[in-house]
Amino acid sequence: TNLVVQDGASLRSQSGVVGVSSRLEIPSVAIRGAGASWETFELVVGQQGRGIVSLSDGARMDSSNVLVSKEPGSIGEINVLGVGSVWRNWSSNFLLGPKGEGRLTIADGGTVISRDVRAATGLGSRAVINLTGEGSSWVSEGPVQIGLLGVSSLEVDNGAIMRAPQVQ
């Protein structure tokens, strides 16, 4: 099951869960194009299965509480792609790969603005973070903690920029 928000449309929700079960299909949400947006208080990507959220071509997403890969064996992926594509997570509750595998890709001029971030927080968890391409940026107003109990990687290349008061 896929959801597409495009052509200047906007979606507002109290919560959003993408990838509820481990069935064969891979649920995804695509927010495409300038003016397209999704605003949600709570976002879970990869609850027990695999889930993908992609922003592209100037789309925006605003969220507060984010879990990417909530349960063991789950895979959650957020992609922020293209100039003008912006994801803002306003709370300090951003967990990437708390129990499964969480992936964050910022490329081709995409931007992520966040507060505190914790990646690979559980035993056996995994987090993969890739920032690539001129103009791609990740600005965290709080610390970014990577690989607390799990395995993680952070790659910043090809002109991308990451800013945080602390990365550990």
C-alpha cells in the first residue's frame, strides 16, 4: 500500500505508521514537489516490517516524535532528496534504528533540521546515515549520538554539510 502526496497537496495527521507488519509488500509514503507537505505529530517508519518515507523535488515534512525501525527485524527508511526538500523534526525524540535497522539519506540538496538524535540505541540494532551531494545538509540543534548499543555508520561526502553541537 502506497500513499503519494503531490501537486501542492498537504496531509496533516496526529500519527503516521508506515510499515506496520512484515508482509511481503513494502509500504511507502512519497511526498513530491514544491508545495506538497506532510505534518504529523508522531511518525513510525518500519514498525514491525519495512517502511519507506521519501521527500523529493521541494516537498516538506514536519514531525515531532520519530521512530525509524521500531521493533527487532524491522527496517525503516527516510529519504530527503532534491533542492528545497526539507524535513523538520521539532522534538528531541528522534530515534533512528532503536531496535531494527534505520536508514536516513539526505541527497541532491535535501535538508534535515532536527534536535537530539539517537541512532542504533538497542542491542543488535543498526543505523545507516548518508549525506551526499552539494547543498545537502543536516542541522541538529542538539547532540547526535551514533551507535549507542548497536552498529552505525555516518557518511558525509561530495559537498554535503552536517552541523551539530556534538556528534558522538
